[in-house]
Amino acid sequence: MSTITIQCRLVASEPTRHQLWTLMAERNTPLINELLAQISQHPDFDTWRQQARLKAGIVKQLCDPLKSDPRFSGQPGRFYTSAIALVEYIYKSWLKIQQRLQRKLEGQTRWLEMLRSDQELVQMSNCTLEVIRAKAVEILTPLASPNESTQSTKTKSKQRKKPQASNSNRSVSKTLFKAYDNTEDIPTKSAICYLLKNGCKISDKEEDPEKFAQRRRKTEVKISRLTEQIASRIPKGRDLTGQKWLETLAIASTTAPQDQAEAKSWQDRLLTNSKSVPFPVAYESNEDLTWSKNSNGRLEVRFNGLGEHTFQIYCDQRQLKWFQRFYEDQEIKRASIDQHSSSLFTLRSGRLAWQEGTGKGDPWNIHCLTLYCSVDTRFWTAEGTEQVRQEKAADIANTLTKMKDKGDLNEKQQAFVQRKNSTLARINNPFPRPSQPLYPGQPHILVGVALGLDKPATAAVIDGTTGEALAYRSIKQLLGDDHKLLNRQRYQKRSLSHQRHKAQKKAASNQFGESELGEYIDRLLAQAIVKLAQTYQASSIILPKLGDMRELVQSEIQARAEQKIPGYIEAQKTYAKQYRINIHQWSYGRLMDNIKAQSSKVGIVIEEGEQPIRGSPQEKAKNMAISAYHARSNP
């Protein structure tokens, strides 16, 4: 990953800001809200929901008639394109979440059907409980290791169990679920249900009916909550005027709710703070932004579709070099009469947005205009630019070869080939860049980063050819003297969670802002990990897949609970709950983004690996890096 995002504040005259606010808040944002609503009300919406994707081009098809609507007319073409892209992105993300929730719902529903008491299993199979247990032992024996099978009959053993024991049950559970689907024998199904219910073990105790009823009720509550989430999470856009809030307040103050669900929906709307700034406008083409300098030498930018309105650039000194490069690239292209290609511009795309401010007055005076720019760090040097140029040239040559193999081409295809040839000729004339050798990483040296709950990050430097660890770095070693900030951040999150809980009990607003201490710690960790990789000239940093983090964290908590309180399940659950309260879950996505941003600046490649569930943090980091190294030769 070599793409990073930088930002700056935009300063313009009040009439310019007023006009832009009018376009974004009174035209573009209502258009996005309307498109979101029309998608959810479309007759084929349920079909798209099941397929987890929208019909191709449907958002544009719905947007075209709205361009002539007086409520949304008068916008630049880029604003309409941005609205279409944003709605597609919102629904793409939402449908993925819905798909994940639907799979969870199906899994819980399936489990509820299998979750039966011992008495129900006896009635279903027409066998005694002893026969079901014997059948369960017969099923479990070939699946479990010898040590596990001998210990499975002793639920109250005082022997200290290893944390890894619970992790091995997951693979056994998957096998049992598959076996349940593939068999029609009722006694076998009953035995499988018995095993799954008891954690893939044979229990010699009689089942407690009250505890089983509570367990079944928990599953029913999970299904109910998932059903509510699936039904209520439809994107609704932004209500900048607060009209919906006022309407809800009027209804709630004059009308009695029909049921508890309706009362809760009113309460949720009234306690939720709506966004006070409009949706951003995306400029996906780097030529939609025109850079210049005023009489004082300050950089300015103009946006396609906004006429001659100019915005002055105010940014940090560290980021000023990037904006100066945008100006230089465009000036070189303009002076050479299109002998250079914009595909080699350092700027890749931009996004115009308002940042929330505080105070009284007109919104365009309260809130601040911000420009977010996506840049490819490889374009900063001549060597990096040449690397990208070769990639683009290879892609174009491959496309032209495919078009040539088609034979006779129509006019559109011929025009497309002509454009590609023109682009190929221009990218062979790169922009002048400063020379800087590429990062000299050694392919066989990798840095594995294991993430966890108690220790957010642990690094291991390994030699892939030998499989040996060259160095380890714990969270304390990575942060150094700043390690005390970790405890401070955890205390803040715990205090904030307590305040939120008290506000929820009083039915008051519970949306409290958080400090930026966690993000600061993430940046410190990212810098330390990248510095470690540079010290050992590692070619890549291996990060775990973000989708696996929930299971990894849950496994860590469970293993810790079993280690602290062996053999007592109820006490383990209590300990795990309290441990979650004391530690809290880290923002792993934010930490990974910081590591990716820091590594892209120096040219270190980011790879994804499977983080093991078992072992210490050092072992997890080491094994993940070794697996990633071997996966290169065996993709």
C-alpha cells in the first residue's frame, strides 16, 4: 500500500463559502437523502438485499430524473457524480453488513433448533441418556486427541488446563455441525446435539433445567436483537435542518406509543445527535482540481464546476510539500502542451468536506472547509515514478493486445485504442522527480505484528529462510517511555463507558466524544514498528486480517479465564466479563491504518496473514510471519 491521505484547510471569501454551503447543504445532501430513500423503497430492494449488491447502474438511473427536479437542480456535474458514487458506496457497505448479520441470524436460528434439553433429546431419539452419551463418545473419539478424550469425562478436574484446549474445540465443533447436516440417523443427531451443547465434552452431571432455560433464552434474545438490527439499519442520510427531530418530538409529546418498540424508536431519534454538516463531494479525477499561486505566493485551488471561485491552502508545514508538488505537476503538464500524462500526477483524487465547528452564526462561518487529498507516495521520487510507469505501461500493452486479438473493431473501439496509444506515449515522458533509491528491503526478512486485547501490538522480526526470530518487541518496548499512556487511555475509556452507562439508565444523551490519545498511541506504535522494520531491512510487515479480530480477542479472553479459574465455567464467564470492562477492545482498524500509512512513506510492503489463536503474542507474531513467507511460494 503506497497511498496516503493528507488534508488542508480551505480559506475563501464569505460569498464563496455561502454559495458552496448552499450547493452542498441545500442541493447535494438532500439529493443523496432522496436517492437513499428511493433505493430502500424500490420494488427490487429485497432481491438486492438477498444478493448483497445493488443492480449495476441503478443509482444513476434513479438520479438522472432528479437532475431536473427544482429541489436538486443547478448543481455542477461533478456533484451529481459524487452523489451517485457516495450512495453506491453507502449501500455497498450496508449490504455487506446486512449479509454478515443475516449469516449470524441463520447460525443462531440453526443453533436454537439444535439446542435441546437432555429430556428432549431422550424423547427425540427414543434412547436413554446413557445410550446418547455412549454414542457421543463413539463420535468424539476419532475427532479428539488422546489427551483430550481422556479428560473429557472429567468436568470437575482440578488439574490446570491449558488455554489452548478451548481453541481446539472450534475445529471439532465445525466437524460436528457438518456431520449433523450429513446424517439422517436420529440417535446420531441427538448425540451430536448433546456434544455441541456441552462444549464437545461428555458430562457426567445431571442437567440443571433452570440454567438450560437461561441458555436457551439467551439464544432467543440474540435472534431477536439480530432481527431488529437487520430490520432497522436502513441508511437514512443526514437531516441538516433538524426537521425530522422536531417532527418526532411533536409526535412523542402528543401521541401515546402503540407498543414498546415504537417508544424506543422515538427515544432513539430524540437522543441521537444528527450531523450538522453536509455530505462531502468527491473529485475522483485529479484534473478536476486546478492549482495556482496568488500575488503573495500562497497556493490556491479551483474546483471543476465552481467557476472562478478560488480557495487558499492552509496546511501543516509537513504537508505543504505535497500541495506544492500538485502545483508543479500541473504547471509542467500545461507548459509542455500535454506531452505528459495526468496518470503520473502525484495527486490521485480529492474530497471537499466541511468540518464541524462550534459557535453561533451562519453555518458557512461556523464550520471549516477541508480538502482531503489522496496521494501515491511512489510518485515522490524518480525511482518510484518509474516503477508505477512500468506497471501502467504493462497494463495498457496488455489491453491493446486483447483489443488487437478481437479483429475488426467498431468506431468506439478504435477510438478507445487510439486513446490508449496516446496515453502510452505520454507516460513514457515522466515528470522530473528528485532521485532517491528505493527502500533496500531484504525479501527473506519480515516483521509480524500480532494484535491482542491485553497487548494491542507485539512485533517479531523473522528470517523466512531459516524460520528463526531475529528480534521481538513487546508493547512496552515499542512505546518505551510512552508506555504509561496506554494505562491512561484505558482509564479514560473505562470512565467514558461508565458515564455512558449512567446516561443510558437516565434515558439521556450518551454520545460523548473521546480524546485523541488512542490515535496518538497508534501513531507511536506505527512509527516504532516501521523503524524496527527499517533497522533489520525487512521487506514487508505482516498484519492479521481485520475480520478475524473478533474471534482472536474472544479466544484470548476465554484462554485467560480458563487459565485463571480452571474448571469453573460460571466463574470464568464472570472473570471474562470483568476483564472486558477493565481492558476494553482496541481500535485495531485505526492501528492498522496508521501502520500502513507509515510503511508507505518508506516503501515497506504490507501483507495480510492468518494470526494463530494459540500461543503467546511473540509466538503468534512469529508464526504469522513465517506462514506469510511460505505463502509467497505456495499461493
